[in-house]
Amino acid sequence: MHRKIALAAVAAASAVVLAACGGSGGGSSSSSAAGGQGDCPGADAFCIGLVTDTGKVDDKSFNQSAWEGALEAASATGGYAKYVETVDPKDYENNINQFIQAQYDVIVTVGFLMGEASIAAAKANPNVQFIGVDQFQGEEIPNLTGLVFPEDKAGYAAGYLAGLMTKTGKIGAVLGTDTVPPVKLFGEGYKAGALAANPSVEVTLVYHAPDNAFNDPEWGAAEAKKQLAQGADIIFGAGGNTGNGALIEIAKAPGAGESIFCIGVDTDQFFTVPQAATCLLTSAEKKLTLGTRTLIEQAQAGTRKGGNYFGLTGLAPYHDTEAAVPDDVKAKVAEVIAGLDAGTIMTNVTL
């Protein structure tokens, strides 16, 4: 089960502000620093700063998973972790700079859209180590590592399962913006997997507009409701709180968990979105917590390298819907996941 996050009060301003002179703010976890302490305890401490993408640190998705990785790394290294919550993309640079000015050792920036700000900060501050979650690095910068994942593989496996499980021959997906490559890889991978399992299946993908793409649960719920009305019996929700809104709406539908199902994303959403547990077949997982923790621990040990670090993907357990999935379907999906991992099955998804 995922570590339960202990969060400090979040300011209603555009971000949770760190005060370099010792003011409080954000969440903290450490074996050497008390909760609520304003900043990195001192030069001898190993200090980890995390800047979320838009949306909340407890978004039950990629922000939360990365933060849990930072907390685990702080515990494992005897370090100290703190976050800044981004509300507006224009604050990316300022939020990163707060940790730079406070002399943090490692700064984790979460989300593809923060890529340019991360590169600029890393180049300007070669003595600070940076980890960019979901940020593919085209140019190798020694002090910046992109934590990236083959989202198309996780999406493909989820789609393959959906293609085998659908009774109506119609499935759907409610997604964040397709201007973010990991989201599009999830969506197109899902479609490719479904068609590989069931060439006659009808797949509906709907992407949110770029603005507020990951924090619009009302839109997610409304789009899921539309797809259910059109006959979709399995819907993939992938887009932070936007996708969560879809999952929660599907769980309310008559037949949820029996004839109507949902699929989560990024982390095992059986634990993070319990309101959706009744309909949740599985989640297309990126092992974000593990990847973030691993890179932070490498940074502390001096073994982290610039460039890209490829994290693991997979499908979460079936949990409460275990009995609804026939044994032959489980076996076929397991074979497909093994083939994807071995490289003998290709998604053929390109951006």
C-alpha cells in the first residue's frame, strides 16, 4: 500500500512559499528535521526540494507519486524533503529558484511542461542536482536526469485488457492534454492494445484542452458520463485530477464492477482513489515513486548520471474486480506484458 502522505497546510496563494530565512510552508519529512521546519536545516543536511506541476501534491496521481518517492528517499538517506505546489505555469521558474536560493542539494521538478524551466535552472546552477519527472532529455546535461517511462507500453497493456473484457464492443478514455507526450503515449498505446486484442472494438479517446488539463475533475466526470451513455463499458482515466473525476463518475454507474469498469493511471489508484475501487479493473502504472526515490538516492550517493533514466511500467493488481476477469484473459494479458518487457511485442505508437 502506498505510504500515507502527511501534508502541512497549503497556502491559498499561487504556491506554497518557502521562506529562505526560516518561514514555514509545504510538507516535510525527515529523520533529522521536525515537521513544519521552514527550510533545509543546514549545510550538513541532505535536502530534497520538489516542485509540483499544476494541480495539488495530493492529486492521487503523478505529483503525489513523485512526492512519495521524495519522502521515501528522505527517510532512507536521513535527509529532509519539502515541496512547493505550483498553481500557474508562469511560476515554474520562481518555485524552482526558491529551492536554489535555500541551497537544496536535489531539486525534483514534476511534469513535462516544466522541462524548459528545469533545463535553464540546471545549466545556470551546475552544483545543484536536478531530476525532471516525465522530462525526456534531448541534450545530456551532467546535473539533470530525466525520469521517463514507456507510457505506450502501460497504455497498450491496459487497452489489451479492455479489448478482451468489453461486452459492448465500445471502450473509451478520458485524458489530459495531448500536447503532453506522456499523456498521448498512454492514450494511443491504449487504443493500439485494444485493437490488437479485438480488431472490431470501437475506441473513443477524448483529450482535454491544454489549459487546466490536469485539474478539471468536473470535465473528466462529464466526459465519462458521455462515453457511458454512448455504450462504452470500460473507460481509461489518465490526467491527474481530471482523470480521477472520470473514474469516480464511472464508479457511480449502474453495474460498476460487474458490467461497467474503469482503469486508472500512474499509480495503483485502488489505494489513491478509493471512491473508484468498485469499478477499477487495474491501473496503467508508471513506477514513479520507485523511480524518484532511486534517482534521489543515486544523487546522494554520487552515482546519478545526466541524460535519461527509464523507469518501470506495468499493470496494478485487479483487487476487487479479480473475480470479474476470466483466467484466460489474465493469462493473455500477462503474456502481452511479458512480450512488451522483452521487446517481442511492439506498440508501434509514435508521436
